[in-house]
Amino acid sequence: MSLALVGCGGGTPAGPAPGSAPVPSPVQLPPLTVLSVISGDDGTPVAGASVQVGGTNYSTDSAGQFSLTAAASVGPSPRGAAVVIEAPGFLPRRTRLRTVADLQFALWPASIPAKGVDEKLTMSLIYTSAAHCCPDEGGYAGRAGLLRMRAPRTLSVGMPDAYVGRAASERVLEALTTASEASGGLVTFIYSGSTAGDVQIKEVFTGTTPQGIPAAGYFIARIEGGYIQGGEITLSKAGWASSPPATWPGAGWHLELQHLENIVAHELGHCLGLQHHEEPVGMMTTFRSHRSYQAFLAATELFTPPEIALLALAYKRLPGNQFPDSDDEVVASSGRRRALVCVLR
């Protein structure tokens, strides 16, 4: 900011004070700029949506478009104009004009019947902070900020040396492919060729976590700048490199190598940013939805259409987005770690 020198005889404007930086002029979207609203699921126009941009109200036409009648500020500093959108069949959206390219807004459907998506599943699978199992316990569902990886990205995955050259490694590689396909190509998991990697698979505990919780495995996410950067997948010492694997420690459950593939793919689902749900089938289902360990693992063989659809919608949002669909006040978190435990009880 410039300071004027005022005194006897007047003065001339001075330059910026030492150590200060000039305040940038705000960028503006001018009047008559055309913006549009579409469905985040299939890209179809959303007609009749109520839109507020910087305090001015608009409504989308049959093509899902509207034209600004007043200029709207853009950018993170000074902050862009607040945008609020409401439309039947979609979650209410709150965001900001962050760049001059923000001319199209994709809404999050409240439900997608053809794909089995509803608001409850969105809350539990995307917006849950529960570390253990079941999102409805303790009122966690819908209270956490959305968390995902930066995309597109390729992540290396390390596995125990004992798996290499055995059937266990083939199952791990299948799990990497399954998780990569679920992301729609946004994230690709590849074997690192060693035990090290962006994601490390380890056999450490013996049927229960250090806290005494019976678990199939758990994922500890490494989070930096608001994004999942990688982490650790920790498995029970079930002798996965042997054929057949050992029984589950302390439980006597019979294990198959297919179970290893399912567990690793489930934990990679957490790496992508998915939480848990209690639908009867799905890669991210919880043990509580099933009567036996075998039934639970059989139900987690594939990512289902609703899981894939919600993952695609999540990657169209900034990390920290709040339920139902608000990122107007998002602040990137600093480096931290978060554990997600897949409970067997």
C-alpha cells in the first residue's frame, strides 16, 4: 500500500514501505460472463438451479447456464466471490470463484438410483472420521472433511520379500489393479520392486492391533497439504507367503490367498480416500454387516458401482470439503497421520 507524504509545502506519493508488498488488484469476472451448472455424475445440464454469486441471485436456463449481471471477484487473495447453488435432486453446494477457469459447477447428486448411491452412503463412505469400523457409532457419519489423493498420480507399493515369487505376490498385484481401476485411472498403484514404496505392505501384528482390537488389517495414511500422500498397510502375521496361509491367529479361521487380495484392495480403498459403509456387498463394507469372517471377505471381492461413483465425485472436490458439499472455507491441513482400522467384531 502506498503512503502519501503530507506536510508544509505538500509532498509526492512514496513507494511501498520497506519490507511490504503491494496489495494485488482483485481479478474480476466481468458482467455477461456465462457460467453453467452440471451434474457431477453424468455431466448433464442442471436447469432451474438457484445460484448466488457474490450476493447476486441467478437461475440456470434449460442449458444449465446463466450470465453474470454484476462483476464477481476471483482468486484466493483477495478471496473469490462466494457461490451458493441449490437444485432439486442435488446436495446444496457452497464454494468460491477461485480461478478465472471456474465457469462450470458440478453438483453432487443426493442420489443416483441406477448406481445405488444415496445420501446416507455419501455421508458414511466420504465424510466420516471414525477410525474403527462403523460410521454410525458415536455420530461420526457426515462430520469429517473429505480426504483424497492428489490426482492424477502413480504410487509405488512395496511388499514383504517373502511374497516375491510366490502366489501371495500375484494376489497383491491383482489388488493393485483392482484399486487402480476403481479410481477410474486417476490413481495408479504399481509394485515398487522392493519392500519400500509410497505405500508399504507389512505383516506385523498377530490378529489384534497394538490396542487389542481384532482386525483384518489397518491403513495409516500419511497426509500432507491436505492430501493423502501414501501410507502403510499393516496385515496380521497369517503366513500369507505360505500355501495355504496359516489360520487366523487366535481365531482358527481358515484363510485363502483370495482373502489377502481382498484385504489389500480394501486398504488401498482407504488410501484412495474411501471410508467404511454397512451395505451387504462392497469392497469397503464392514465386518458388522456379516455373520462370519468368510462371508465378510467374500463380500469384499470388488468395488461396487456406488463405491466407484462416489469415488469419482470425491475427486472432483477439494480435500476438506464438508458435508453436504461445502468447500468455501477449506484450509489445507499440515502434515499428519491417520489410522483406519478394519475391525473384526
